[in-house]
Amino acid sequence: MKINCLFLILCCANMLYTQEASIHEQATQLLQQYLQINTTNPPGQEMQAAVFFKKICEQEGIEFQIFDLGEGRANFLGILRGNGTQKPIILLHHSDVVPAEPSYWKVDPFSGAIINGEIYGRGAVDIKGKGIIDLAAIIQLKRSKFPLTRDILFLAVADEEENSLGTRWMVTHHPEIIQNAEFLIDEGECIVVHDAARTPLHYMVSIGEKAPLWLTLTFTGQPGHGSIPMQDSAVNQAIRAAYKIISYETPLQLNPILHAYVGMLLESQDITKIPGYTQDLSTSLQNPAFLQAIGQNPEINAAIRNTISLTCLKGSDKTNTIPNQASMSIDCRLLPGQDKDEFIRNLQNLIQNPTMQITVEEYSPATCSSWDNAFSRALAKCAQKRNPAATVIPTILLSSTDSTFYRPLGIQAYGFEPYCLNFDERNLAHSNDERIQVSNIAFGIDLLVDLLKELNQ
Ligand SMILES: [Zn+2]
């Protein structure tokens, strides 16, 4: 009897969450524990997260696999089987987080502490919160024995914040596990709230991403002593080229799929007062003068054109020396469907400098998924149920995520975090005191379960 009691106590101590609690409460406990696992990248050490998920899946009787990537890094896959009449859906998140500086936080960034209804920790918003919502949703579907028509894959990958090692590894070593999927839900956008009542207003979904194109432009000239200026020194050439670049305006081009997104960004203004306004928003969006005017908003500007940010300038490291070479680095982001080589040719034509050498430091093509399909319809239905006035808005992300590696496999990948954030909360990713409301965990699980049920009819 004594031994049994001890055994029972040990079992309970091993439990990851309170058995009699609701899935919402259990998920909150799990998120606190997940945030306590330090997966700061570098070095990531995501095997710790994989072991954590393994324990949960064992407890819930969910099939799983751990992929050991070496040096403490790992991907984790949990699988809920459907009857196979439809293609699988992947719930993706990354288990690494960016570094946190504890002295700037009001709590330990790896405490998972709950203060005033908010869970604090590095990764709460980016993106461990979504990871736990994904896992809780499949636990809920498993417990309720919901008849699935497709497999649901819970995938936690390593290293998204640095080099996407985990996703690259899956795509290279196990394409057979993922490439048959029809849909993938990744990080990206979320549900926008504005008012104090936190009414879900816009269900934002990123359906594509701009292409990062990082270039270094190097100029060569006669070296010499700083006491004898030279008009055509490498530094002067670089400065003239830099001036041309910052004065240059790339052409405006609005993808029709972004009309609703631009409309949302303009909703606080009286658009009839904007120069170039004619008739209504969609007519006005055909007018270059209107586009030019709304492009004053930096976020709209980045959505309607290829952008160039001048980020580094290098010349001599001695004040009295005119160097052989000077260079600048520019961070360019191209809209989906743009040709990188043509963009570079345009730059050469703009700068017109025979000494200029262009080096491509980084490039990955822009990707875009289709919209108007079973996914968008299912999400619209779920949004309607929760708030009849809510809209579902597709966008193109200005930065990039792991989705960009899955789209070329034919998977329709969407950036959708199923929780409600206001503008300030959206900026908490990578920031100090990163946190998420406890109520968002319950909201997210219910919404995702609902969405998955819709997609499994
Ligand atoms: Zn992230």
C-alpha cells in the first residue's frame, strides 16, 4: 500500500499537466514549460524541445518521430492519422528562439511566469505559443475521436531564426513525409484587434513572401594621399552611386490580391481626401497618382514595390588615405513574380559605372500560395462564426519564413497564428518582455480545432 502511494505520487510528479483540467488550462501549463526550455539560437539545442513533445505525445498516445540533426539539434513530428480521402495538413512552428537580454526584462525570459493574465517568455509570440496551440488542437481532436479525412502533421523544426537548418533538412532528407501535404499553417500573420474589448477584426493570412536579394556593390579607383583629392576616387564613385540609389523610385505595382490589405491599412483615413481618389477604393487603386500618394505609408510602400535599403558603406579605414576600393551593401526585397537578373540589370543601367562589381550575397526567390480554396473558405467560415463583421485578409510578408521552402514542393503554405494581437503586441516578437495573453491560448485552440474540423469534412 505504501509502495503504491509512493508510485502514485511519482506518477503525478511526472505528469506534464493537471489531468482533470480543461485542454485550455493544460495548454497554458504546457506553454509555461515550453517557455522554460531555453532554445536560444545559437546554439538552439532543440532536442530538449523534441524530448518535451515526445513525453506529451506518449502520454496522449499520439504517433511521433524525432529527427536527430546532431549537436543537440532536432526536428519533431507528431502525426494524427486520417482516413486518407484528402491530402495531409501540416501545422508548422520552429522550436528555437532569438536571444533575450534578462536585464531588460521584468521577469526571467525563461520563467514562463504568468502576470496579470499574460504568459511571459522568449518565444511566447514567436512562436512557441502557436506551437502549443497546434499541439493542443491535435490532442483535442484525438481525445474527441473526431473522424479525420486527412492526416494532421504537427511539425516542430530547428533553427528557423538562423539558417532554417531544420526545414532544409526535412525538405532534403524526408520530402516523402511532407510533400504530399495540401496545406501548411506556419507563423506569419495573426488576428488583428484594435478596441479594448479585443473584438477579432481582421483575420490576416500571409500567402507569400517577398524575395530577399542582398547585394554588395564595389567600386575601384586610384588610391592616394588624402591631402590631394581625386574626383574619381572609389569612395566618391560609391557616394555618387548611393545618391542615385536613394533617389531612385522603383515602379509601383499592386497585386490585386492585396487590395483588401491596403484597404485595411487605410481604414483610419478618409480615403476620398487622398490625391488621385476616384469613385471607390478598387478603382482608385488602379490610378498611379493614388498609389503614389498612399505609398507615403512605409508599410504600403513596401507592399506595392520592390524596395532597396542602403545598409552599409565602406571606404578607407584611415582618414588620410584614399583607398583602392569602396563598397556599399543594399538590402533589396522583390515582390513575387519579379526577375532577379532584370532587377540587377536595371541597377547597372541606373548607376552607369564601369568599375562597379555587383556581388549577390543572399537570394531566395519569392514564393506565393494560391488563395480562394478550401483553406480560405474554411477560415472565412470560422471567422464569421466568431464575429460576423470580421474579414479575412491575405497579405504578402515583407520578411521571410520557413514557408518559402515548402511552397516549391507544391504545398499551399499560409502564415496564420490563430490568436488576437493589437499593434503593440504584434511588435513583441524578438522584443523585451515578450508575452501572450492566457485567453489567447484558449481562443487559438478553439479556433484551430474548428478550422481543422472544417478542413476534414
Ligand atoms: Zn518565428
